[in-house]
Amino acid sequence: MTHYPFLFISIQVLDGIGAGIFGTLFFVVISDLTRAIGHYNLALGASGACWGLSAALRNGVAGMVVDSAAYSAAFIFLAGCAVAALLPFCISAPETRAWVMTSSNAARSLSAAAD
């Protein structure tokens, strides 16, 4: 999307940082979701399979859209798919770790920070 080397490298660096953060927090979220019920490996395998399947399908689907329309149409289509997935996620995904700050919890966290 750009011909400027500085901008291109900056985008690539930010993409790498985002992928590193996402890759690290992925295991933490799975751990939080399965803490009470177990089945960490099952959930990790199922979500990894979905992740891999979507990575494989998006290239083929985008290629078909590019062949039938154009690159901009493929970009808009894939962005629409992302928005369509984001909306139900924002509506229905619970917080993985509920934390209510009471006065006793606040006192404990302050004393732990002082130590």
C-alpha cells in the first residue's frame, strides 16, 4: 500500500509487535477460560485448528474475489468478514477474569505493592 521504505518497515515492525502480543495472550486467555472446567489442551487444539483453517481459507477466498473483481474488493470483503466476526464477539464475549475491587482487596493490593 506504500512505496516509502520507512513507512513500510514501521508497519512491519508494528505488525510483528501485535502478532507477538496476540500470540502470547492467546495462551493466557485459553487458560483463564478453562481454569474451572479443565480441558486446556482440548480448547487450545480446537482454537488453534480454527485459527489455522481460517488462515488457509482466507487466501483462497481472497484469490477468488480478486479474480472476479479486484484487489480493493478483496480487501473490503475481508475487512467486512472481520467486522462481522467482531460484532458478535463484542456483544457476547464475557470478561475472562472478573475482579471486583472491594476495600479489603484494595488494602491487600496496596500492602503487596509496598512490600
